[in-house]
Amino acid sequence: MTTRPVTDALRVDTDRRAIRSRWHSQRFIVARITAPTAEAATTRPPVNLAFVLDRSGSMTGEKLRLAAQAVEAGIGRLQPTDRFSVIWYDGDVDVLVPGTFADPDARRRAIELLRGVRPGGSTNLSGGWLAGCEQVATRLLDVGVNRALVLTDGLANNGITDGDELARHAAELQRRGVTTSTFGVGDQFDEVLLQGMATAGGGNFHDIADATRIPDQIGIEVGEALEVVARDVELRLTLPDDVRVECLGTFPVRRVPGGAVVLVGDLVSGQSVEVTLRVSFPLGQVGATVPAIVALVDRDGVFGDAHGRIAWEYASDVVNDTQPRDRAVDRVVATMFAARARAAAVRHNREGDYARAREVLEATARRIRSYAGEDAILRRIADELAGEVETFRAAMPERARKVAFAQSNYRLASRDASGAAMRQR
């Protein structure tokens, strides 16, 4: 697989250029990244995938059968130069297929073993996941994709069960070169835990409402692994040390001397990603400028010297109050704040704090309206958010909570409504 030369890989915009001299202004950056498209060729970078699947008692029947079918289909798409492993877990962990090249004999043996798996007991998610990561790490690819795909339909009740601790392990594994994607099936899994693992682990979270969607969702993830064109993508911001940067989405930000680094992760052929950042400024002198360089880098140099420049200027209150706004940036920012509000409202609804859920939605809608003016799109975003207040006013059905959480997080991760990568049109 070859890639076309990068063109228009990065566009960087800000909502406003003036900042206040006597107040700690906040401004927003939207960095739009477009990955190159891959052309079919005789070779592509190999993949090293661990399929880590729940076989606890709740997976009995159709879910277990469809999970096995999904793995069969996934390994059927691999080439002999790719590697794979299969791990099943309940209270115990079974490395069904240790890491191996995906040659015809290995695929055939794996399929035979998959068809003999039977459901077990409890859910040692951490044990299964770490065993899968170990299989990937023992034959880590210098060039290619190294990833564990973890599926469950229940709550982790054996091994490590704390979501924060699992996220820390996922982040460390990601730094060592092993990424993690997660799949939650049905209504009983912990979406916050799975999403946290995927975000920290540089992978993707998938909500699967119906077991019949297991093959499709695993198929999306395997397909994207086979189409990665840029690995370990980062946005590197060069800024004064007293300027703070926060990502409104799910991309982790690491502070470094002279700026910040936003970890975007692997990008697939033609993928479009919006990274939305909030920038907070110190006080300053009228007329002074704050320059920033936003550079797009990746492990293999696919993006070359793609970068953008922005400069803000300290100005009087009058200038700040009357300056023009970039409405395209405003709309992206409003959409991100709306997604964050919905995710927070889901959490408050689950906790039974319905007043707080309502308050979050209403406050965010008011904030968007405060600068929407006559912009129809901004007004619609605010109206839709306010219109959802009644939904969160009482205990929501579990499936409704999971849908709201997943859709919010897909938006915050710059993915489409199915959880797949957005592609350039």
C-alpha cells in the first residue's frame, strides 16, 4: 500500500484574534487534519492483532457464536505477513492461539479452536486484556499496527476492576507501542471504563447495542487497522510556557517545555479529524502578540512539514467586544461543548442527580446562545440541547444512557455515529 503526497493535510483556525490585557482570555483552536489516501498495491504495512473476547456466562448463545464468527472473519482478512492471537477469558484466561503469522494453516487451526469454545463464569477483563497485550508485545512490529481488541458484555469483577488503574496501564502500553480498542455489548458493561481504556490506549471505543452487530463493529476496527497510513500522529504546539492548552475532545494533551503535544493516534486512509483546543492566556500589555506554531508530525514522516501559524494580540476591552468571530470555529466548539454536556448529563442521571443533569444541559445551551447571534446553526445546537432536558429529568433506560454516552464520545473523538473514522469527501 502506497500513499499519495500530502496536500492540505492541516488547517488551523481560531475563533478570535484579540485577547484581553486585564483579563485571562480563553480562545479556541480547531485543527483540521486530513490523512493521505492509500492506493491499492501489492504490499501494505503488517498488523499484529490480539482478539481478546469475553466467554463469561452472560455470553452464552448468540453472543459467543457471533464473537467467534467476527474473529474468524477478521483473521480471514489478514495476509501471511500479519500476526494475530486469540485470547478468551472468564474468571480464567485462556490463550487460545498464541501470537502467530496468519498463514493458511494458522488461520484454519484458529477457526477449529474458536468453534469449540464454551462459556464459563466471571469476568477477568484485565487478565484477558493484559494477556492479549503480552502476545502483541512479544513480537512488536517496528512498522505496522500493534493492537489489542477487547470485547465484553459485562462488568469487570475479577483482577483489576478500577477504571482509572486500567486507563493508566493502557496509557503505558500505548507508550510502549501497543494500542487498545474496546467493545461493549448489550446493556450491562461499564462504558466509562471501556471508553477510558480506549482513549488512554490510543484506540477506539465501540458501543454494540445488539449482538448481531458484533461482526460489523469488529470488522470496522480490523478494516481500519489494515488501512492505517500514519502512525502515532501528534499535534505539537509551540507556545509560551504561561499559555495553557486543553483539548475539548478525547485526545490526551501532554505539557512540554515551550508548548504542548496533543496525541491524535493512528490515522487511516483519507481520515478527517478535528482537534478542538481551548487556549488560556495570562495578562499582558496592549499591542503585545502571542504567536503559536501548530505542527503535524507522525512516526514515519508521512505528513512531512505540515504546520500552521496563529497569533493573538492583546487589545482593549472595546476591541475585544467588537471583534469579528469565525463562525465555522464557533460551530465546532459549540458541538464539542454540547457533546461534553450530554456525557456529563448521562453520568449525573446514572447517579440519580437529575437536577444536576438538567443544570449542565441548560447552562451549556445558555452559553451557546450568548454568542450565537443570528447564526442558525448555533441556535439549533443550543435548542436541541435544551430540548433534551426532559429526557434526563428522570432515570433513563440503560440502553438510552449508553447510546447518549457513546454518541457524545464518538463526537469528542471525531468519529462518525457508528464509531468509524470519518473520511474526507
